[in-house]
Amino acid sequence: AVVSTQSTGGTMARHGSVKDAETLVNSVPGDKRLVFIEGADDNLCIPMPKQVECGLTQSMLDQIVLDEIGNFFISIAGYSPPTREELQEYEEQEIARHRKRKIEATALSVRKMYPQI
């Protein structure tokens, strides 16, 4: 059976080396991705000095890992995420729709208060 596989690990993990992980993932057929976090342990935690050196908090690193996992799922599903420009255009359209609704609601409210207008 073909299985899509992503493996994420820390380069300072005590249980398994980078080479072992590469060997294991490469032996699995199908789409695969191997992500290593430099300086991270088995729990993908990086020590404070490394966080300072990289300019990342642990929460930021956790979000990066989650994004990598999400991007892998998107890639195997054959879906391409929207571009930055598409997202910006969508946000601008949403802002315009919100403004229009607000204007319409204000106009309706004014008509109720002053039906002669």
C-alpha cells in the first residue's frame, strides 16, 4: 500500500538519529516529507539560548511545525493554497462588503427614524 508520510523530529532527539529517521521515511512508498528542527529534542522543544539565537519563541516554532504539517496535507490532497495576493483581494472584498452592509443598515435606520426622507 502507498502511504503519505511526514515525519518531524529534532536534531537533538535522544530516541533515534537523523540518519535513522531518513532511512525509515525513505523506505516508505508514496509521498513523504522529513522535517528536522535544528537543536530540538524529542518533543520538538528548543532550549532558550537557541530560541534567542534564532529569534523564535517555542510557540512560534510550534506554529511553524503545524504549518508544515498542514502544507503537507494540502500538497497530498492536490489543493494549492491561495496566494498572498488572492488572500489580500479576498480581505479587501470582505471589508468592502462589511462597509456596504454598515451603510445599508445605517440608511435603513435613518429611514425608520425619519420616514419622510
